[in-house]
Amino acid sequence: MNIKFNEVQLSENAKSLINECLLSGHFQSDGIYTKKVLDFFQAHLDIRKMVLTTSCSHALESAMWLYGISEDDEVILPSFNFPSAPNAVLLHRGKVKFCDISLETLCPDENDMLNRIALGTKALVPVHYGGISCNMDILTKAKEEKDSWVIVEDSAQAVFSRYKGRYLGTIGDIGCYSFHGTKNIQGGESGALIINDNRINFEKVQNMVQKGTNRNKFLSGDVAYYTWVDPGSSYAPSDLLMALLYSQLLEHEVFLITRKVCFEGYQKHLSSFVGYKGLESMTQIPHYNESNYHTFYVRFENALLRNQIKDSLANKGIDSRFHFMPLHNTPMGHRLGYKSMDFPNSQKASETILRLPLHNHMSMNQVNYVCESLIDILKEI
């Protein structure tokens, strides 16, 4: 049996919607499917101030732009991370300040993040790893006590996940979503920027993603023509991508159930083997989260064992994956002045976690095969 780590299958409805978009002749931004996606998020997640972007990276860059991140402004974010968030800071000439993670969640260690706040701190960017989060109350309460910095949620992996009943991405001042082909809900390389901070002029946000023009007011009939009114860039996605994204949103409940069943299948089969032959832990959902089940990982006692397990699974046709190299321990991280062991938890997670296959079309037969194979490998070591 061959099991892919991630598998994308287009439903007949998805093909139909994409074909309808092609036949309409409207491939650029701001078409009917863009509106349908925005209406969906307002109806289902009560998100009223959202703009769609060409990627989550562009959403993060837009967030830094909106808060005026510039020289001498520090932004704190976890080292165990994808480069998009620190790139967004550096592109606006801000200073990247890394923090460590918790090995229990692989999300930022809230206390370590808060302890790194200084006079120049302008933003915190908690990453919601694998569809779960850190304890957001700790961050939001600290912000209430000293409102000199903002919280930008990197919710790239957490669409439809909740924290104490609230959707991740709607808790901080700004939230950023990803609809990349590796995510639960896919729209090519697209993303979204969610504005929760009432101090931000939403009209300026709409202008920003449309090259700095008031095109949105023109499309709504509020002005006779559109023109350049603000600084901006071209961040709005093609309506073809939005047709794909909308088709995925219509299926999100089925996807969530599939992932939940497979995730719980992994937990059921593997929980009794934690502590056996170097298998140290596996994904656990904190009590405060309702997850979207984006990722299931197992963590081993060292890199050598993890790599051996990965190779053995591959020999059985199972595609498992490592994840982030901690950003402090990369060529760019070293250029920023960081050393390899500055963040030991981030380094350990990078060296010891192994993500098992989990996607929207996975079956329990496949989960059973992965678990049986992993257990057999452990017993043979």
C-alpha cells in the first residue's frame, strides 16, 4: 500500500465551479466567487472585515504595513516557524526577535514570548501550529495591561480551529489565513487578512490590496470611477482561485470529520506506545482548543531514531515528513546574529518530530496500515 502525506482530489462540484468561472470570462480579482468566499466567512465565522490575498505571506506583509513596522521596531515570533512571518518584518525594515516554543504544543512558549518584550516591541506573532494554539489568554491579558504592542495571529494552519469557542484568527488584532495546497482548505496559493482592530481604517485595507486604488468603492457603485488614493500593492487573488476555494469551503464539514476520525484513529492506536522504544510523545490537543486536525506528529528521543523510522516507513510505502528547520539556525538566522542552540525546544522539535499522513481524503484503512507499520518498526528496533 502506498500512502501519500497529502493528497488533493477535486470534487465534481469544484470542477463545475471552476468551469463556470472560466466560461464567465472573469479571471481577475473581485469576481462573484471572491464575494461568495467573503460571504461564507461572514455567515459561518462572523468575520466582517476580511480581504482575500494571493497568499498568507502577503497577508502577513500587509499586517506589518498596516502597523507601520519600520526600522527599530521589534516583532517577536517563534523560531519554529515558516520564513513568511520574519520575511514580512524584514521587508519593512523591522527587527526579528525570536522566542522558543513549548514541546507540548509546538506553539510559542507564552512566557518566553512575553519575557522578550522590550521598549522597541511593536508586535507579537503567535503561530498556531498544526491547528492548535498557545494559551491566548496569557497574551491578550498582557496586552490589556500594557497596550503598546499588537497581536498578529499567524493562523496559516488553523482555519476553522477554535480557542475557547472563538475562531483562531479572530482573537488578536489581525489574523492571517493560508489556503495553500498543503492546508485543509485549499485555494492555490491564496490567503486572507482578518481585521479585528477597530482602530484600522478598513477602507484603507481594501485600497491597499487593490494597488492603492479605491476600486472597491467603484465596484460597489459609490464612486463613478476609481483612482489612486493610498499606498498599496497587487494582493487580490484571481477569481479562478476563489472558485476553487469556495468549492472547498462548501465541503469543509466533510473534510473536518474525515480528519477528526483519522486523527483519533492515530491517537487510539499509538497512545499506548508513547514511552516505548524512544517514542516520546505525539500530538495532543490542549483543553482550550477545538482543532481542525491539520497535523498529526510523533516525536522521538533523537534525530537518528526519527530518521531511521522515516526511512523504514518509506520502505513500506508511507510518506512521512519532517517539518520546520528552526529559523534561528538557518543561514539567514545566523546573519541576524542567532546561534544554533539559542532556542533548544525549537531545535529539538525540528530534529525529532515526524508528521504522519493526514489529509481530507484519507481512510481508516490507511490510518490502520500506518499505525501497524510504525508499531512493527518500533518492535523490530
